[in-house]
Amino acid sequence: MANFDTYAKRLRKWEGTTYAEVPFDKGGPTNSGVTLATFQQFFGADKTKEDLKKMTQEQWRTVMKGGFWDKCKGDSIRNQSVAEIFVDWCINAGIGKIKNVQKILRVDADGIVGPKTLAALNSCNQKVLHYRIKRARLEHYFSCVDGSREVDIYSSNPTGNLSFIDGWINRTADFQYK
């Protein structure tokens, strides 16, 4: 079965260990991949940017494991590569991406990883599933910039989603099936 601690090393590579406020990032203030809104969901609506800046390793783990890995039932997914590319998509693009994976699996896209979703995840060809998730992630990211009204692709200083596309592509490419 897949293991969060194995994945956490890769997650740290992509999410980093620092606080950032990028003006055009819809996620808002972020520390190590945890947005202020997500931090507040876990630790209280009264939490501020200053609290987020001081986030502990234990708090980071609580959010990433409890808020994403556990919601995706990572510990019950038999293949580490599949668990990682699936959970990482949810971290990078929102927990709603569970529905996208359910559509790939052709199960009811209810956004909850239950027994039917787990059975489908674990019984299909793992390598094929891994690459289907990878392709769906890339299609999603390109859809975020193609035709976007927020992005002027002809600008000498593009903002918004276009500035993230290279990172999204590289992050997705980093997931190889094993």
C-alpha cells in the first residue's frame, strides 16, 4: 500500500518550505503549499498570515496528510505511483480533482473516495491509470491558460495562470510510474 511519508519528500520538493504572497495567485498567501484559507479550515478562522508564516512541521503534516492524502484514501491505494500523482493533483489543483479521477475510472463522480472508487483504483491496470491521470492533469493545466480572459498571452509580462504553466508541467512530468 502507498505511504504518505514516501510521498512527503516529493511534495516538499514541489511545495518548498517558505512563505509566499504572489499578487496574481488565486490561492493567496501560501506557506509550503498550504494556503491561508486551508490553514484557517484546520486551525481556526481567526488565524492570520502571521500564523501561517509560523506554521510548524506538525501543522503542515496535519493539513497535507489529513486534508489531502487521507481524503483520497492514500493509505488504501495499492500503488505508490498512482497514489502520489492522484493526491498531488488534489493538492496542486484542489480536492475537487477527486471527481476527475473518478471520471477516468468510470465510477460515480461524487468527490468522495469510497469503496467503489477504491476498488476501481486498485483493480485497474496501474500503469495505464497513472498515465491517464498524468494526461488529465496536463489537459487541466492547459485549459487554465488556453482562452483564459485573465491572461494576455501577448503581454511581455504575463500574469495569472500563464506564469504557472511551466511549473505545473514540470511538476506533473516529475511523476514517473514505478
